[in-house]
Amino acid sequence: MSVVRTLVLAAAAALTVAASPASAQFFFKPYDLEGPRVTGEEPGVTTQVLPGATPAELRAAVLWNMRSALNVAALQCQFEPTMQTLNNYNAMLFDHADELKDSYAALDKYFDRTTGSLKAGQTALDQFGTRVYSSFSTVSAQLGFCQAANEIGQEALFVPRGYLGEFAQLRMRKLRNSLVPYGEQQFTRQIPYMRPVRLYQFENPKCWRKGIWQTKKCGAFPS
């Protein structure tokens, strides 16, 4: 069975379980945040450009970005009690501990290699981690981000061990898209223009003369 098919089946299983109980729904019709699979070379996907990174190192960077996003969601999305962002995140750490450890080690070696020393590499790795976490901090798009992270965290529970990096490449575009505040798609936000109602000055004595409305001074009498 191919990797993609395995992950698709895992996602389908997650959706089946997620149907009961119902998870948080913030919009009647949410924006479609889905996107194509990434490799890590796409602008903005891994937060910063990683020159000279191997495919394995790029996959590790994408995985670390997903881990960081779900960590941020675990901390920031507990305002909605039906969300399981914290439990999903902790379960992912437990189920995929070995792959997450390997991805961190791959990034550590990448920065050691590209900076030329262990000390500089550690500093670069720390800076990378800080940038990654900061990139998922959002206020205006919090609802969309939390909903996307909750769905992805639920799906991650069904990913076979050893395939979390592939799963991250399939879902990272959705996480990045969720940082844009699209809002409700069912109803337009635009308020239709309404011509203001003219207020007639019935109390103005200049508009009347011997009980007759003065059209020249105050306009046509309202019918």
C-alpha cells in the first residue's frame, strides 16, 4: 500500500471518529483551506529558507513546523471545550516520539553543517525554533487556525508510526492557509448600501405659509 493511500485512509478514519461527538464549528460555511502536498522548498512553508537542505532535512523541518503549530493550538485553543487540541497533541508526542526525535536530530545536524560549528549550529537551531513558533501565533485568524489544527491533530492520531513526516507534508499547506482570516463564507460581510431617509423639517416655520407647505424652501411634500 502506498504512503499516500495509507495516510488518506488514516485521515478517513479520523473523520469517522471525529463525527461523534461533534467538534467545534465556528462558521456555517468555513473557507476551504486545503492545499497541495509540500516538500519544504516552497516559500513560507518551513518559516525560513533552508539552503542546501536534503529532502530528509526538509521533511524534518516540515514535521517540526506541524509539531509547533499543534503545540501552539494546544495552548491557545482551549477556549472551546469540544476541541481536543491539547489531548491530540499529547497523544501525537507519545505515539510518534521516535520520529519527532529523529526530525529534531536531522535539523540539529543541518544547522551544525551549514553554520560550521556546534555552538553556532545550536544558536541557529534555537532561532529557527523561535521563528517557527512565532509564525503560528495569530489573533485575527484564531478561529480558522484552531479549527484546522484540531482537525489535523485528530487525523494525526491515526497516522502509522514512521509516516508522520509524510503526513505533515500533506497537511502543512492547510495549516499555513488557516493563518489568513477568511471568516464566514456562507453570508457576505458587506453591508448593502441603503440610501439615507430624508428627514423633513415639519417643525420648521419657514416650510409653512398659512398652513401650506412651501415646496421651494423645503422640497416636495412627502407623499
